[in-house]
Amino acid sequence: MHEGQLDVTGGVDTHGAQHVAAAVDAAGRILGTAAFTADAAGYRRLLEWMRSFGPVARAGVEGTGSYGAGLARYLAAQGVPVAEVNRPNRQARRRRGKSDPADAEAAARAALNGDASGLPKAADGPVEAIRALRVARRSAMKARTQAANQIRDLVLTAPDDLRARLSGLGTGARVRACAGLRPGPACRRPAQAVRQALRCLARRHQALSAEIGELDASIARLCQQAAPALLAARGVGPEVASALLIAAGDNPGRLRTEASFAALCGASPVEASSGQVTRHRLNRAGNREANNALWRIAMVRLTCDQRTRDYAARRRAEGKTDREVIRCLKRYIAREVYKLITSPPPVIDGAGLRAARTAAGITLAAAAGQLGTWPIRVSELERGLKHDAGLARRYRKWLDQNTA
């Protein structure tokens, strides 16, 4: 490198087998393009090639969550700031045509002029582990549903005696009954083949159920490790928490404000005003799994949280529709979730509550009666199976008053 060289901004169009890189200087002049293999050696040569033009100020990388994940991690480890680049503008692509060098140059210019300023997910902590487990869980859920549907359909055309025995059962009972069928040593007749098929599908359903249970337990442990305060919020379980954590990533600080997190979850209001009508509509963009998680929290709180129900009633009195009320609720919940992820408050340990209760000689039923809830909820809170920050605070306050 020579003194006086301008900083270099890189751009990379990523693919499965190779990455195409482009380099531009601080004035926006293209310095060159080149292709490199998508492996550790290729990452090293790509960075050396960029640095041959001068000090690398930043790099814009497409697909940091897929093909570009390995390159993004390597560049970050080498001290190169990485910006996540979205797909090139389609109108501009139609005018100029499509090529990998052109896409790499567009990525470099987007990083240079600030159009691409978002930081990629770090993918180096418990949230990345949760994401991997959710991929396996999602496929297991689909396969189990498919097996249950196939059992149901085979029962419809099964012999009369078998159909009469199985058609009135629920899914769980039907699976157990089918798993115990004995088709016989040789499936020469259709009735025997149906029994064997039903038994195979039922045992597959049971194996997938066991697999889903193991994955759920692992996901719950990782959520407790990554964000215990989020898991303790009203209406948030491991499945909901995992979807929200995956949206934020292992480095939630990359989301500068709670408004950016709301936009990421598709919960930011979208202007839909016209003439003298001023209104906002639902946002159909963003991470749809995270958006669904916010919706599920809103539904739970509308059922069992009085503050949320009062807020919804007040909004309806103002003339808002149910869809608009839910949109407003999701926006407020997104703000709460962002704070719980980025600046989590301390969480009360359930085991400590149980130890204090037993030391004071208070029964589980007595504690539940004083707290106005069911004993099972208090037990689950004490054992760490369920988390409820509001209940835990009331429980701690009541214990302190009765053990002082």
C-alpha cells in the first residue's frame, strides 16, 4: 500500500460455489472486479485482493444470512465492518441488465453511499443455536402433520371393522391404536396392507412427537439462557421467545432503536391516509414469524390481562376496528420486547421463591390462594417451567411480608 491512497469499499455478490467481488474508491470509481471460491481460502484471497487497492473501510455483502454468512463472519473477524446489502433495485437492474460483477458493484456503492448500513446478525451465540433447532422442529412438525393426515385418509377407505374402530377417535388415540395394529406375517390382502401402513405411519408420528419434545426442551433451555426477562413476560413462551430472538439475532444492538425492531417485525404503522381521512394500516412486510409471535402475545393478553383489555376497549371507543387495535397492540408489544432483549431487567429466580416458601412453612395451596392463582402455576414458576414476571414480583413481595 502507498501513502495517500483512498479508502476502499468492497461489494460482494454471493453464491453457493463462488463469490464475485468489486472494489470502489471513496470517490465512487470502480477499481476492479474478481471472482473467488466460496471457502476459507477464497475468503482470504478476496480480502487480500481488496486490500491491494488500499485500506478497506467497509464491505457490503449480499445474503449474509445464507450464501454470504461465512464471508461476513470472516470479514468481521478481520476487523472489516460489514454492511448487509439487500437485493438490487429491480428497475435499475432492468435498465442495466443483470450480471454478477454489476451486482457486486451495486453492493459496493450501496455500502459506500449509506444505502446499506444495517449490520448482519453475528450468528455466534445461543440465538443461532435456537435458529438451527427451530429449522429441525419446523420440518418435524410438518412431517408429523402429514403422517396424521395420511392416517386419517387411510382410515376413510379401510375395511369396515377397522374404520368403525378408528374413525371416532381423536388424533392421539387413533395414533396409539394404529401403532398397536398387527397386520400379520405377509401382507397378501389389502386389509393387511392397510394395517401395516397405518402401523408404520403411527409409529412415525410417535417418533416425530418424541423428537419435537426433545427439540422443545432444548429450545426452552437456550431461551432461558439468552433472554430470561423476555421469557418471563406475560404471554411469552419458548416458541414465541425463540421467534423474536431469531429476528433480533445474537447482536440485538445492531437494531439502533425500538422503531427499527418494530419495522423488522412488520409491526410499524404504514401510512394509509387519503383526502380528509388520516389512518394507518397493518404492515405486511418484515419477519412474518416474529410478527406472528407479537400477534400471539396480543391474543393472550387480550384474554387474561386486564390492562390490555382496557386499552383495547378504549381504542374501540375511539372508532378503531379490531384489526387496527391489534396493530396498535403489536406496536406497543414490540417496544416492550425490544427493551427486554436489549436492556433486560433482573429476573426473580423461582427456586429462591420455593426455598423461601418452604422455610416459612407455607403450603403451595396457601401461597396460590393468596396470589389469586392456581397452585400449578405457582409450582411451574418455582420449578422454572413457566415464567411470569408479574406473578413472580407479587409472590416475592408477599413472601417478604410474611417472613419479615
